[in-house]
Amino acid sequence: EAQVTQNPRYLITVTGKKLTVTCSQNMNHEYMSWYRQDPGLGLRQIYYSMNVEVTDKGDVPEGYKVSRKEKRNFPLILESPSPNQTSLYFCASSTTGGSYGYTFGSGTRLTVV
Amino acid sequence: GIQVEQSPPDLILQEGANSTLRCNFSDSVNNLQWFHQNPWGQLINLFYIPSGTKQNGRLSATTVATERYSLLYISSSQTTDSGVYFCAVESGGNNRLAFGKGNQVVVIP
């Protein structure tokens, strides 16, 4: 089944403890991206990647890092999480140009205390 | 950036009723998608529809790109249709989807 897989689905952590949210897709898509969803602010893009070793900032990149060492994986790294990063996170992938639309993962609900 | 407006913001339906959700956007688009966010937070892709009309079961969508709007039709609504419906667009190859604020739909038995 074609899908985008995120892990974990739920995570509660403490301020300053480094964490990684994994994202993997099995559709051989070149393009991958991360979004966060917050009440009243909607979904906003954090980072995106056009292909292996090619990443760029989205609208809200502060406090996040990403890497794209393999085509299928695009992890989101929070080096020192803070409570304002408590959010619902989504990974998405598509073919270059999004010709068939974007496929989203099931989401990761992160709470930083 | 491109603006995406969805209406109505909230909708309460009796089970079995039909409804239409609207998405207006401020610029030409090369991608438009409708998503359903279920109560568990998952974003389910309903339609990829930058232009034209598509149908999938009780749901159908129409995008009139020249007039910059899209419509999502829900027929014979069921309680499982409850949730938030998002319209999202991509314009000018800017590598991001711009989302509307969503239509909150509640279907009551």
C-alpha cells in the first residue's frame, strides 16, 4: 500500500531533550515536506526537500532541523524542544511538481512540557 | 502569498442531508486538494482536483480554475463524515500547500 509513515504517533517529552520524528514513504517520491498544525494558525510548512541532499526552509523553520540522506526518509529533528513546539506534525510527499497531489502521514502529536 | 478562503466555517447536518463546501483562492493554482481531517487528527486525501470534476462515492468535487473556486459536495451525509474539511492549493511551483481554515462539519443522527 502506498503510504507515508510517521513515528511516533504520540510523544510527550521535556524541554531541552532532543528528539527525532521519523517519516518514510514507499512511493519513490522526490519531494517531501513537514507541516505543523496549531489551533487558529492552521497548517504551516516547516521544511521541504526536493530530493536527496536538497532541503530548504518553509514558513516556520526556527527550532527544527531536517536531513534527506535517502530518498524514502525525511526525519524532523528538534535539538532542544520548547513548549511552543507542542503541536500536531505532518509529513507529506509527492512527485516533483505535485502532479498527483500530496500524500500525508497520519500525524505526530507532540507535547513538550 | 495566495489566500484560501473556505465557507461556511461551521456546518451542522442531519444524517442523510446533502451539503456543499466552498473554497475560493486568490491566484491561479497548479494543485488543489480537498482533505478530510477525522476526529483522530488524520488528514485523508479526498481529491486532487486543480480543474474539472471528480466523484468518489458520495463525495464529488468541482474546480473552476478560471473563476478561482472549488466546491466539495457531500451527499446523503453520514456521522462518519464529521470532521474538518480542508482545501489546500499550490501556486506557481512554490513547493508548499497553502491551506484554508477549514469547514467544521458535524453530522448528527
